Amino acid sequence: MEDNYHKLEVDGDFQSLKSTHNHNQANDTDSQVQILGGSQRDKMGSRTTLIIVAVVTAVLGITLGVLIGWFSSQAQFPDSEAYKIWLKALEGEDEAIREMILEELNADVIKENLRTLTAKPHLAGTPADKENAEYVKDMWDEHGLDSARIVPYNVLLSYPLKEKPNFVYILNPNGTEFYKSDPEEKDLDDGDKHPDTVPPFNAYAAEGTVEGDLVYVNYGRIEDFQKLDEELKVNVTGKICIARYGKIFRGDKVAIAESYGAVGMVLYSDPADYAVDGIETVYPNSWWLPDTGIQRGTLFVDNGDPLTWAYPSTENAYRYPESSVDLPKIPVQPIGYENAKHFLEQLDGDRAPDEWQGNIDGLANYNLGPGLLDGRTVKLEVNNIRERKWTYNVIGMIRGSQEPDRYVILGNHRDAWVFGAVDPSSGTAVMLEITRAMGKLVKSGKWRPRRSIVFCSWAAEEYSLIGSTEWVEEFSKNLGSRAVAYLNVDNIPGNYTFRAKATPNLLQTIFEATKYVRDAPFPGHSETVYDTWLKRNPDGDQPKVSNLGSGSDYASFLGQLGISAVDLRYTFDSDLNISSYPLYHSMYETFHLVSEIMDRSFEYHLAVARVWAEMSRNLADSLILPFDCRDYTANLEKSIAALKEDYQQKMNEHDITFDAIDSAFGNLTSEAVEFHERIANSPLNDPFYVRRINDQLMYVDRAFTDPLGLPDRQLQRHVAFAPSSRDAYFGEAFPGIADLMFEIDKSPDPAAQWERVREHMSVIAFTIQSVASTIKDAESIDTLAPQR
């Protein structure tokens, strides 16, 4: 445009000069007509014209040259600070940093971190909770993070009373005591007991005393209660249920029991699930649960502070009355399997089905009840209190050099039911070592990540993911627009293989990191974490990665804000068929357990540290974010196929089809392919274009969120993935459909429920189409819209 514009100006000047020259030439000709002939006059005019043109051209050329030279000398763009910044913004990652970080990470330091963190119990809301928060902040300051601060929240917590313990009794018909459960676990090894050890309890269980007949309900799942009601003809209304831990979240067990009319619940860990090798070899000689071991845990089925639903529990926040909050309405108490034996052996009634039989030593049969032998009854006495307490997140940051407003977030919770050597302190010990290694490089001037890395030590996770949820709610606007991804490590519960749960767009990032990291150097393990993982937990030609449910601090990031997330750990062999590591939430989860039994060399902790660090470095340093939308479509294709297999025939009977979903998914699939081809074929020489591409990658999971939430679950906004409504630990694909279709024919109003299904199918189709629009060429805002 500029060249044409200047050419027009020169041409215009030339025409003006030529016209003036012609006018002067005419006057000269008149005065000299008698001297010169016609041909001579023509030659003279042409010569004059050429001279004038030459002079004008020379003057213009010199002037243009001077101007160009002057502007060039003033701008000096190739050497300017702006140009340097432009080039810096287009730099790729320095792969040498990867090796520096991986080699700096040290297993011995992780071990000493764990020793310090497990010195005493640190339950949320206690003085030790604050002490640990201050310790983490001090460590991060020492490590050289750019900032570290404590963020407090005032939340509703729950505690047992040491001076008034909880008990489960067997009463004789005359009301005298036949048997009473132990109020606490027995000390089996030095360091097991501490004055601050909290007695076993279930958080948020209702305070109260109930008495009645006992019924054995297996794992307390919905299918177990259905079987009791429909096949075995055992009614639990007005009864106290006894259930074994495992298979599903304990809070769901209690909620289901409540819905069937139970007035109380006793939970215990059966040797069939927690002492698989037999009770002869248990803690402190192995990781299996002894008969006195008791699992503590929360019963609240929602996330965050119960009194400030959907909003942060700051000091001045509005709080709902406790009576209006959906907390457990019945008393609940956990016991060990030595205590449970006394109750189960007294059960009257029919023998429980074979698949319901446990493995308590000396107990030949597990009966159903209701009621106990010889007319005895059970009394459940729970004296827990609920009170508001301060609890403390710690948030640290390494500021990004080029995109400081883009956050790669690492998180682990800090609170524990007792010592918490596995859950969560194994993860805390690893995160502290990552901050030390990264901080050392930053302090030395050798590295500063392109994007900011944020480290989060969460408070009160054990109660209901409180610390992370309140922080997400308080900073939802910032996080919704700035967070790249959330990387969670809750704990390191095994030494068999690596394990990951993630949103599908992060698969390649996980695989790349595990391929770089050496696995623990022990028999049966391969050279890299990836190779061992693929060998021991394959899913076709790649390792298995599960969908995210709930149960840890990634839940609010993904469920409320649509931030891509991953949960990482080293874990036990799934063929053991156990729901968790055996000493989970017991008093015996000690430093001795980890350092002498589970990971003596801390090589498994080191492997997790390296994978976690490399993933975060890659996400923070890569010019183009290492997300892959094609993995998302591959996952969704399987999920949609599973929906059709489960529900399509029944939906067709009500004139509900998958046509709109199939059409939207076809658009998303083709757009994902085109999007990644566009990235691969782009020169990436414009930082604004790079930013635009990264924003599209970053917002894919945001596009899966519905501001109105899932049916009957307003704060679960991710349409594609959410926790199952019947087991919060399990991640379900398209959970809104699964919820609405569950026992739809038993609904009080099936016609209305089918209409809700029809509506949500439309929401899914719209949401998938919105995701396709998100990764469409940004210059074509509505080209996916149908012609109307």
C-alpha cells in the first residue's frame, strides 16, 4: 500500500512539472519562431524535458534516500528493546533445563521432608495445622520462590470429644452391656501414639444415640441396598446398618443408608479388603491393616465449606444455618475388624450371599440380620461436635518471564487425620523437593519459566476438599481466564506402577514426562516409568489413564471452572482388588510405614517428583502448550459409544436420538484434526498468533462447562466428565445422562424425567458444538453455525 501511495505522489508531481514545462515551451516557441525551424524546435523541447525530468528524479531520489536513512537511524528496530522482547516471546523451551531439574531432585531430601512432616498429628483446624502451614511457607521463602503467602479460611469442621468418646454397644434384652467397642486404636510400634492423636471418628456424622436391630449391608452400595430390599426381603428402615469399607466413597454409603430409612451406621475394614495376605502378617511388619486399625474419614458428599456453598468462606462471608445444610442426619462410627467380629458373629437372620462374605478370622458366616441372637440389640453413641475453625492454604509462585499471567498450578493437601505419612505427606514431601530444585535454578539465574508456576499446599482437604474449593471460589475469575492446567499429587500409596487420571488433552504430556523419567531400579521395573506403566497397566498400545472423579483437590478446578487437570501417583497392584492402601487414614500411617515398608529408598517418591516436575516444566516452558484435542475426541468417541450401548434402545422408544450429538461430535472431530494441522503448518513467528493458539488450547475444557451445571448438581459444570452421583471417587463420562437414566422407570414421574433426558441430550450436543467452535480458526467466529 505504501509503495503504491508514494508512486502516485511522484507520478502526480511529474505530471504537474510536465504541464508547466509544456506551457513555458509554448511561450518560447512563439518568441523564436523566425529563428528556428519546426524540427529544431521539437529537438530542443525534448532535450529540455529530459533535463528537467532527470534533475527532478535525482532530487527525489536523494530526498527519499535521506529520509530512509534518517528514519532507519532513528528506529534501529533490529537492535531495539522491543525487537528483543518480540524475539524472546518466540523462543522455545531450553531442554537442558529438564535435565538440570531432574538431576537436582533428591530422594534423601524427600525422606527428610517426610520425617519432619510426620513428627506429630496435624488435623485441620488444630494448632499443628497452622504450624505446618508456616513451615511450608518458610521453606518456600528459603527455596527462593518469588512469593509465598498463607491464605486462611474460616470453615465448619467436625471433631470427636476425647473426654466423651464414641462407642458402639451390644445390649442384653434387659439393657445391660454385653459388649462395647474400643474408643481408640492400640499402640503397636514406637511412634504410633501421640498426645494429639484424634480418636477414630467420621467427620460430620450426626451427634446422637440410637438403639435398634443391626443389619449387614455388605459395602453399602446402591446395588447392595437394592438386593436387600428386592431379593433378600430385608427392610433397613429404623435399623442400624453395619457396612464394610471399600468400593465406593464412605459418604455415599451413609447417604444411601439414610435414603433407605436407616437410623445409624457402623463402618469397618474387613480383612478381605485390607489384610489380603492374612492377619498373621500385618502392621508393623507389613502394610496390611491389623485388627485394631480404624479408618477415619469424612461423610460430607459435597465439596468445600458446608456453610458457604458456591462462595469462599472468608471472614465476612454469608453462612447458611447449619440446619439447612445437607449434612448427615444419622450417627455413624468406624471400628476395627476385631471389634466388628463381635457384632457380626451375633447377627441373626439368613446367611448373606457368598459374594458378601468377608474374611474375619474365626467368623464362619456373615449373616444379614435384622437383629442379634437372643434378642440383643445394638446401641450407637456418637458425641462428635461441629464447629467453625480457621484453616490455612499456602500459595507460592515462581513468576513467568514471558507470560506471567498464565498459571501452571501444582497442588497437594497438607492436613491429615493423624500422622498422614502416605496421605498426604508423601505428596507434600515431594512438592517441597520440587520447589527446592526449581527455586535453586531460579536463584542462580539459569532459568525462569515462560509461564508462572503456582504451588498450592491445601488445607482441610480431608473434610471435603475445603482449602482448594474455597480458593477456587474466591479466585474463580482470575483462574478461569489464566490457569493453564492443574497438576495434583495427593499421595504415593504403592510401589507397583505409575497411575494417572486426567482430562484427555493431557495424555501426551503425561506420556512424554514418564518416558523421560527413569523408573525405580528394582526387579520387575523397566528402564522408564512409562515402560513399567505400559507393561503393568496397559490400555491397548499405551498406558491406562482414567477419567477424573472427585476425592482430591483437582475436583473444583475441573468441575467448577473447566480447568484441565491431572492426578498423579505411584500405586499398588490393581490385581490385589483393594480399594485403597490398607492403612489408609489409620493411626498406623506413620513414617515407619513408608521408610521401612513401602519405599525404603524413596525411589518411588523420586519417580513421582520427576514426573510431576517435568510435566509442570513442559507446560510452563513450551512455546505451544502440549495439549492434544485429538486425544479428547478419541476419548469422547468411546464414551458416546458406551452411552449408546447402555441407553440408545430405551431412548429410541421415547423418540430421543443421538443425531444432534453425532453431528456435533463429527464437527468437533474434524475441527480437532484441522486445528492441529494448522498449528503444525504455522511459522510461529508472531507472538500474538502463538498466544491465540495457546488460548484456544487452554479453553477447550472451559468450553465443556455449562453455567447451569449438571441436572440436580449445579456446581458440577463439566458436561463431559464429573464424579458419579453414586460414588464420588469414580469419574463418569457424560454423567448427566447416567444420573437421569438411573432407574428412570421407578421415578415418581417418568414422563417428566424423560423430558429432562431430552433436554440434557440437547445440552450435550450444544456443548460439543461449542467446543468445536472454540478450536475453529479464531477469524471465523460463527462458520460452524448452520444456515438458517
